[in-house]
Amino acid sequence: MPTFVIGVNGGATHTTVVLIDSQLNELNRVEGGPTNQHNIGLEAVCRILEQTITEAAQPVGLANISAIAAALSGMDHAGDQALFKQQLETTFPGKRISVENDTISALVGAAEQRFGIVTISGTGSNTMGVNEQGQQVRVGGQGYLVDRGSGYDIAREMLIAIFRAEDKTGPATRLTERVLARLHLKTPDNLMDWLYVPGRQINEIAALAEAVITLVEEDQAATEIINCAADNLAKNAISAGKQLSMEKPDSLPFPLVMSGGIFDHCVLLRDRYATTVRTALPSAVVVPARHDAAIGSAIIALNSLGKVWTPSALPTR
């Protein structure tokens, strides 16, 4: 009898849910709202996941789903994971449930194994390292107010640059005109009003990072912001590698994975991050993602059933 599993990759902006069989054939894919519990609360997360998982399972029927793996941003601590696992077991009785942080699903999706270092830069940022002994270390991921190198952080630094330019305490920047045009505003004062309107969403601010990316290497402030973001993300990856003793030149080659929308859309960020990390961790091998993080979660679901997916060989460095 065929085996069907559900993989969930949930972030601060949106959630992707996939249905696959044991051969990694994708049978359905559903998109939903944000599922970071720290931003919208556990009850809202459960509601969104119940809806999206049920919809994703429709081609084969929920009764035929053997396992569900949910990898969510903000799901960092064992206590939170245990509580959420219990919630999902109540909602989907009889299914084998796994709950992880979304860094693991990004790593498993890209490298097809729980081994290597992954850095996520999307609305938020986070880094996870797993060595060949299975020890793992998380660096960053403390939330949008603290995380460096995230979309929110880049947008915040951009806003600082815009207002410093307006105050004549910093250089003029094309970011001002780009953001005002994007938001259909006339002046930086209007931008300040937009920023502090009650209920302004985190993802709405983080989305402004696109303006920085489009002006990279054309505008000094934009280039400096991206360089700083890349350096901060690299510091996190290097810290994870050193804590796991992966920095030695004779260490086993390991996958280095870049995940998230900011990495996807910014060549400078990817190149600077990878060069900096590989200088400090020479055994790191940059791995283009073989699958996305939602498929990574589905592989975790298969693993929970005892079905091991053999990873592809690392590319030649």
C-alpha cells in the first residue's frame, strides 16, 4: 500500500504545505498565512495549519496520511515543540507527528540529510548547524527585534539611512525615492506616518528590503546595508561551525545551505556570505537546494516512519 505524508514549512510571512508519496513525488501543494507563534499566537497557528494540512491531503484523503512533519519559524525550544506536537496529535489523531524549527527543514530539503550548516534569511533570520555526530547548534533566531541579516533588519537599516539622509546626518540615498514610490507616499514625513500606524505588520516592514536589493551596487547605502547583513549572517554560520568543531581543514566536507527570500533575490548577499564562511570553514561546500523546505519537512515525515532517503553526493568544490 502506498505511503503518503505531509510536510509543512511555516514562516513569519507565509506557510507551504506539501503532500508527497514515499518516492518524493509531489501530489499537492497549498499556500497559507504566517505560522510563527511569537507573531500571531499558538491558536492562530493551529487554525491555519488545520486548514492547510486538510486541504493539502485532499487528493488522497486525510485518512490515508501516515505522518505529518511541521517545521515552523519561532519553534525553537523543546517545550514549545512538545506542546505544539500535542496540539497536532489532537487535531490529527493517528498520525505520526514531528515538530521542528524551520532551519532543519531547509537543511534537509537542500542537502537531503541532517548534516551541515543552514542559514535562513527571510522575514527573520536563523542559523542551524548539525555535525556528523548529530550534535546541533542554533545561532540567531531570537526574533525580528534582535535578528541580524533578516528582511526586517535590512528594512530597518534602510529606514535609518533614509531618515539620516533627510536629517542631513547621513549621505543622500536613492532609497528614499524608491521606498516613497513603492508606498505611494510623497515625503519622508509621510513614511514616518506609514511606519507607525497602529497595527503595522512585521512582514509589511520586512517587504521593504526589496528596495535595498534592487539598488545594490548602485547606491552606497544599499550596498553597505547588504554587506553588513551578509557579514552578520556569516558570523552566525561560522559560530555554529566552530561550536561543532567543523572548522578544521581536514573536517568531513559538509553542505552549506542558504535559504529564504533575501538569499534568493540578492546575489551580493549570497556571494559575500559564502566567501566569508568558506574562508573560516574550508570544509563547507555550497549546496544548491535540491528541494525546498516544504519537501524537506516531508522527508522528515518519511524518516519518522523509518524510510531513509539517501542524500545525493556533494558537488565538487
